[in-house]
Amino acid sequence: MASLKALGVATVLVMSVRIRRALVGFLAVVTVLAIVAPSAFSSSSRLTGTWSGYMRPVSGATGHRHGLRIVVNASERGGSWRTGARCGGPLRLKDISDGFHHYVEELARGSTCLGGGIDCLERAGPYVYDEFQSHPGTYYDSDGTLSRVAR
């Protein structure tokens, strides 16, 4: 009976060691995922950063193809836009719907261009799709795909 008891204790000790090893391995995997996963996945959908590209008039709009540079701040609640040296201003988040962040585009003091409206931004893989809706009556609606600006 003593040898069966000793065998039972030995079995429990071996099982205890195996369970501890499995638990340590599991915790190691969870820890790595907790550190790596947020940066791997969240950056692919965030708008934060500087984006640049060309906008083209949409069907029925007046105007011409033009360059655009947008900066979205870390909180994604605002930023700035610029099409040239004297044409730009702040962006202010209006709302988020259907995957788009809708920003109110305002003209900075001293700007000498027709600007202002709603800039609708959506991540599209490594790019940002921009759909601009001008103020009513101006017909400068445009869209384009912007690329991240390397620092």
C-alpha cells in the first residue's frame, strides 16, 4: 500500500510539472500577442500621420487635378490640410460613419483659394481614400488616393 501511495505522489508531481510548463508556455504566447497584436493590427486601420497624393474632380464637378497633403493627429480628431503655399487650414472631426472619418475642412487665415467643405477619409490598405465634398454651390467635389509620406 505504501508503494501505491508513493506512486500516486510521483504521478501527481509529474502532472504538476507538466501543467506548470504548459501554463508558462501559454502565458508566454498570450504576453507576446498582447504586445505585438495591437501595433500590428491597429496601425493598418488608423489614419494618423501625413498623407499626400492627387485629387481629381468627380463627375459633374468643375476644377482640375491638384495635389493634397493631409496631416491627421494622433487622436484622429483633427489635423490639417494643404494644397499649396497659400491654400490650407485645419481639419476638425465631424463624425465617423460607414468606415469614413468625416472632417470639416476650414480655410486658414490668409488662404487665397476656394476651400472648405467635408473631407471624408478611409483607410484602404496602405493608402487613404479621400472623398471631398465642397461647400454647396461651389462644385469642387473631388476624390483621390493618398499615400503615407515617409518621414
